[in-house]
Amino acid sequence: MSTPSPQGIEAATTVIPTEVKGRYRALLHPAWTVGDKPNGGYLIAVMVRSAALALSDAGLAHEVCVAAATTYVGAPSVGEAFVDVTILRSGRSASQVYATVVQDGVISVASTMVFGKMGDEGREYDSLGAPDLPERSSCISIPSTGSGEFTVGIMDETDLRLDPSCMDWTQGLENGVGVLQGWASFSDGQPVDTLNLHYLLDSLPPATFPLGSVGWVPTLQLTTYIRAVPAPGPVKISQRAQVVEHGYVDEVCEIWDSTGRLVAHATQLALVRFS
């Protein structure tokens, strides 16, 4: 069994309660960055972990964040930050929580979350089948550094392998297809779980890259949903761009576990540029 890395997703999302009720201290790790800023899905995982602690401290048994609607007001820096958590409501089936990431007294990320329980009940309906993918060994690993100086640190921590059929990024808007899909797991062997699925839903490159977008694609709003506890093993992941207009793109990401069960999906709105 592999040993989790000291900078792996488990360690990098650790938060510590402070003397202020509902406030948790986090150290945003430089390994979980895009450029020099923390990845948006990683920030959601940090907030989810803080909110789960707040619920536990309040004696509430809702352990799984089943939905998080997150707005990125700004881009926090690596280093110390605080997560402020407010429990909005708690009932028998779910708890609603509001969390913010604060640095230097300024809110940079805000999220409204729903927590609940997740058992072993069978699935009544599922309209989303897993994609057919080549074997992981035939897929293409994404490096953390490319031809320029821009570094995507999360690619060193995430074992992301993309289907070769979606790696032609030269066709442009006229002939390109805005879809990326492949396999995902963690480089240190950390199992995929209901917490780090929130991160994985924002781990793929933008699905506009096959359409010829330039530069990074900053997320404005990201909503993540966790639908089941994933079975052990790498997950299948797919992201597609739906509409590009007025300088915005909306994308949908979906994740299936090793049994072919949809375990998480997300929608996001981001800014996008084309040359």
C-alpha cells in the first residue's frame, strides 16, 4: 500500500480550528496550483473539509458534501488563509453551510454547500453511461510544464492520462471538438473519495483547448455534485464545452468510478479568449 505524500491532497487540505468559532486556518500549498495560484477545485476541497469539521463540532452527522456552489471573487495566494464557516440550517436529511476563503481580511472565494449522508442504497435511475476509453497505459500523461514558463503544479500531484483521440488542439473553432476525457487518480496513491472528488472535477485542462483558446481559462463559478462513494481504483473523467459566447464558456465535467457508476459531476462558467 502506498504512503500518502506530505504534499498530497490529504495533507494539503488539512485545516486547524482557531480560537474563533467557525474559523479554520489553512495553508494553501504551492503544489496545488495553476501558475502561481491555488486551483479552484483544490480550494473547494479545503472549504469542504473546514465545513465538515464545523458540522462535526456542532454534533451534526452529515458527513458528505453532496453539492457546493462556489463563486471565485478573486484568486488567493499560496500560504496562510482562513476559512470562515456558517451553518445556515440543519435538518434530518441535510445541512446547509456557507464558507468563505479569507486572506488579509478579504474574501476571495465563497461557497454555499449542502451536506448529507451517503449509504449503500441502489441507484434508481441513471441516464449517463461511462465513456469508452483506451487502456490507461495507452493514454497521454499531462506534464506540469510545457514549452513556456507556465507551470501547472497540480499535474505533478494528479495522475491524469488523456485519451489520444482528444489531443489534437490545432483544429480551431470551426473543426475542433470541445471534449477532453481520460483517466484520473492521485500520484501518491491516495484513494479517490467524496472529498477529493470536488478537486478532480476541476483538474482537467479547459475543454476549449481543442477549440484553439489561448491562455488559461479562469473560473468564475463552479458547482460540484457528489453522487456516490467511489469504488477503489482510477476514475474515468470527461469534460466538454457546451457554449462559447460573449467571452464566456460553460463546461460540464463528469466522473465515473471503476465500476462504471457516475460518482460526481460539475458545471462551471469561465472566461475564455481566442486569438
